[in-house]
Amino acid sequence: MSEKVAFECVNCGNKAEQDSSDKTIPECCGKPMQVEGLDSCGMSTTAEHSRLDNLDEPCDDGRAGS
């Protein structure tokens, strides 16, 4: 028997559960749901990031290249 993975919508809070063997990510509100218990992208509290002032933009995940 496979384990269950819980997902939660970051917009409305709707929850869904599916088998861990299913690699598709459920969608809600037109966007992929997030694994329940994981935080959304957040800003680091280190001194290196203290100079950033425009926090209204989405976080850079580093995959954009140079």
C-alpha cells in the first residue's frame, strides 16, 4: 500500500490527497497545489538579503540562468 501525499491550495486553502506513486500535481484556482506543510517562497533573514527592498515580486529560484 502506497503512502498518501497531502496538497493544499495557496489561494483558497482547499486540500487534496493522492497516492505518492501518482506524480501529477493537482491544480486548484488554476494553479498547481503545494505539498501541505511546506512554506511558500520566503525571503532569507540573513544580512546578505537585507538590501533587497522590492518584496512584491516573486522569488528568484535561480533557474533563469545568467
